[in-house]
Amino acid sequence: ARDEPGARVRLLHACRARAGRRTRAREEQRARQFFFQNGDDASAYVVNPSCQRQDTYGWTVENSGTNTGEASDGVASNAYWNLWKGSAFTSSMTQDISYLPEGRYSARALLRGNAAADISLTATIVDPDGKVKESQATSITPIGASGGNLRNGWILAETPYVTVRPGQVLRIAMRAAITGGSGWWSADD
């Protein structure tokens, strides 16, 4: 069932309910892998998949920065991408990945935000002529900076699989929108 993302997610949730902390550590370890090909880690294809450089190198960014203190791994000195504003905003981080081996891919990231945030993770296949061939997205329900199954309100988001063919580009995007008042969101590997 490695190629069935739904089965893996259901299994994760079922294990979490039974195993408690032991599963939390396993989920944190799995969350560090940015995306998968046919169930195997393919994060090496992502430029700067982690915020440890404390910059957005490799990403096309609209309204984002970095922060420390509440990283998903619990190490206060580790950086993550973050944005807080006192008024409505949109923010995104996008990366086009070319020359991928043919196969099925699923994007995975740790995301969080305040309750007003609309946050999503998308995996899109783009043909060489620029046409979108396939797109899969997932969104999270932000819970703030505390609670949840991971530290500091982080939530594991994973898209359904998309199929990359020769010559196609995989576009991964993390997006947040705050439509009323102040808000914040964060992303990590």
C-alpha cells in the first residue's frame, strides 16, 4: 500500500491513537521528508527544502521571512519560514522542480498558523508548453502556536499523488491568506 497515500495517512492516524508519544516521534521524522516518489523520499530534488539556511533561496516567494524559537523539531535555534502582519495579506512559497524521474510524487510539509489563516499545500504538474496537466492540493485547519500532535501547533500536510511524465515540471507551493485583521503562518520541512 506504499502507493496509496490515503492508506498511509489512515494508518498514521490509527497508530497515533494507539501508540501516543512513540508515534509522534515517528511522524516528526517522516514530516522532515519534503516529498516522496512512489512512497520513497525524493527530497533531494528540492532546492533548500529546509529553512536552516535562514533564507528563501530556491523558492519564488511572496511575503515571507524566517524566524526561530518555535521550530517543528523543538530546537529553539532552528529556523522556519514565517510571516506575521497586522492586516490582511497573502503569502506563498513556490518551487518548480525539473528533470524529475518519471513517477508518482506527493508533497509533504509542516504548516501552522492562527485560526484566521487559510493555508494550503499544492503539487501541480506543468507540461513543457506551460499548461497545467494535473494539480492536487490539501489544506490544514490551523490551531495556533500550541496544541496538535506535533510541537508548537505544527500540522503535517500531504498532497495526494501526482504523476510526472518526461519533460514535465513538478510545482510545489505553500500558500496562506489572511482576509480579515492580523494573522500569521509558518512553514517548515
